[in-house]
Amino acid sequence: MAKELIISESDMKIFDEMGEAYAKLLANDTHGLEEIYRRNNEALFHHITVSRDTVFHIAAYKGCQEMLRTLLNLVKSQTKKREVLKMKNIYGNTVFHELVTTANAEAADLLTKEVLFSDGRPLNHENDIREREEILADRNKLGETPLFRAAEYGNMSMVKYLATQIIRMGGNLHRHYTRDDGLSILHVAVVGQHFDIANWLMEKEPQLATYKDKSGKTSLHLLASMGNAFKSSSITLGIFKELIYYCLPNGSCNGDESNELPLDSQKKDLEQDEASKARNQPDRSNGTSKLYCGVWRCLAQGWKMIDRMWKQKKMHTSAVKLASTLVRTDTSWFDSHKAEEGDTICLERKEEEKAKDEKSAASGMKSSSGTDTPLIIAASTGIVEIVKEILDMYPQAVEHISKTGQNILHVAILHRKYKVFKLVHTKEEAKRLVRGIDNDGCTILHHAADIKYYQGGTIPTPALELQQELKWFEAVKKNAGAFHHAPQQK
């Protein structure tokens, strides 16, 4: 028999207060909340959700600056105000953790001024500095600080603001760069495709490019697997859309950064090296470029397709800039492997090997994907920009061989990445690659004949699909030379 649940009158009163306050929060009724908590000031610190959120957590999550100001004014002592910023919900999130999921840096500035710097004590007071730094460096159950979480949610203005405040307090930014599972702040920015934040982080701390996750992957590994982040591997547009894409301005126009922080405090608190850089940079904007950007901005406001394509082009530009920076520190291509089969070409494959390959192809995964280098990953994804950056900076990387014994030509041909194939095979230093034989005894012609990674395209019928594959095979065969015309038995 089920046990009867008995709720006391005091509990019912608390539940009623929670429900009333929660309803006011959802309705953004700041005046109504003020009336509730003016009657019962201690209730400000009570939980109002099953996730153990306080009214401050919800107001911060909603990014309601005036609501936060009103609620903070109801807290009498400065000590209590700091307790507000230390309270956590069941996920370990503080008020700052919830606030950084919004782009409202003004609300963060309010909390900083009203709570952390409103007692009038000098900034160099040791105990206060330690407490303020601990509040901004507090971690949730995933080990994320508010700065880390801001980068994860793609809020550039919040990232800049928090970094400025941490530096202002004499804090160590390195404490904010990783969470408990080893993932770095640059990793999460790349995973979320927040490339503007990733580029800014790289300018602040270039060493982040060398950070690896538990799988041994750097941020370049992750970037190399994001085909949609680059123009070369994105879906081909029609002629009209390609023309629009080409005409759109690169990056953001002046005054177009909606996620920048319009606070005087940030301008004052930015590091001196950034200020000097800004002074030394010439202003390249002129009337023509401003007018050009203005025209496109007006078109984007009235035409969603243009707005969407412009955002895509900004992402492509930022991704290429990030790739260029990350490639400088990547030397994974130097760890090359020797093919197990030497010069022996496979004429017939075993049934179990075929079944294994078919299973991995059906699941959309490669058996050795965890060990591939960024160069190999980019070649298989079809990202010409990353492949070109690596080969331009390290020409000898073209001879890199993966653990499966495949070179860059093998990978590009197997995955039908014609643009990568075209880039590589025209290079003088890549002519020897056509002789490569992988661990399965396969040459580039074997991979050209293998259709397990065929991705279709605009050709619909099986007959025309075969025609396309035959054309691809002939193109590879033409570049293979005479080496493959006299194969040896495995």
C-alpha cells in the first residue's frame, strides 16, 4: 500500500510563495516580484524550482538587468549580496554561470559593480581580491567556470568582459582554460563553431592550440572534421547564389558587430598591448566600403536568404583565419607511418575484410578515425583550405602516411574529394604519391574503383551514377601513370 504523503501548512505556504514568484518571473513582472520579496526578504534565498534555482538564477538566465537590480536592492548587507553569487543549483551553476548564457554583458557589469566592487574598499585589499577571484573562478559540476561557459555559448561580449575583469583582479586566466574532462575552452568554441571567439582566444593565448582532449585531439582535429564550416566542402550553390556569395563583403562591416560590449569599463580595462595594437592599425574604411556594406545590410534585413548567406560567409572567413593560426603549431604530419604491404598490390581481398569495411561504411565511421591527423581528416572531409594551409606551410607534409598506410591521394580519391585531389596531384612533390600502396595492398586505382564512400550528387539514375564513377576512375587512372599497369600478386 502506498505511503500517504503529508504536507504541513508551512510547506504549503512555501510552495505557494514559490509558485507565485515563479509566475511573476515568467511574466517579467519586476514590480510584482518586488512586492513579494519586500514582504519576506529571506525568501530571496529560497529555491523556487526543482533544479534548486533561486530567483536570482532565473533572472540571470533570462538576462533581465532591471529585475536583477531590483532584487539586489532588496538584499540589505554586502555580505549577503556576495552570498547571492555563491549559491548553486543542482548543476553547480552560480548566478554568473546562468548569466553568461545570455549576451547581456551590461547585466554582468551590474553584478560586478553592485556586488564585487560596491563596498568602497581599495581594489588591492587581499581578502577581497581573493574572494572576488574565487567567485569568477567558481566551477559547476562539469568543472566549467563562467568564462568557459560563456565561450561554450558563443557570447563574445561576455567572454571579453569576464576576461577583462579577471585580469583586473589579478586573476590567472589559465585557471579558466580547461574543465574536468580535459576539454579546453578552445575546443568548446570550435565544437560550437564560434570561430570569432576561437580566433580571439588564440590571439590572447596561442598555446591553446596545443591543448588535447582525452582522445588526444587538438582543436585542429575538430576543425578539420567540420565540412560545413568551409566554402570548399559546403554544398554547391546555384549560379545566382554563388554570385551573391561572391559579392557579399568578407567578414563583418564596421558597426556590424552586434555581440561587442558597449561598456566604457571594458575600453578602460583592456590590456595595454591591445590598445597599442588598435592605435597602430590604420583605418582602412572609407565612404565607398561603408556605403557598400550599408547596401548589403539593408538587403539582408529584407531578404532572409542574403542574411543567411552573409552569416555563412562570415563563418567561412573566420574558420579559414582560425585554421591558418592552428596549422602553425601542428606537427602531427611529421609522425608518418610505413605501409605494411610495401610494394605488394592486392588483387583479391578476403571476405572478412570486405565485410568489415562494409560495416564501417554503413555506420558512417572509419575504423581508425580516432588516430587520423588533421591533414588526413581534412582530406577525407574535402576541406581544401586546411589541406592547402598545411601544404603551403609544410610542403614535405604531402608525403605523410596514415596508420592505415594511406597517403593524402588515397584518402582524397577514396572519399571522392575532387577539389583536394586536384590541389594535391598538380604539385611537383606529390608525383611519387601515385605509387603508394596502403596496408590492404590498395593503390589509388583500387580506391577510385571503390564506391563505398560515394556521396551521390545531382545525378539521379544508377546508369548516370555509373557514368560519373567511370569518369572519376579515368581521371585518377590518367594521373596514375604506368606504375599500376603491372600489378604484383599479394
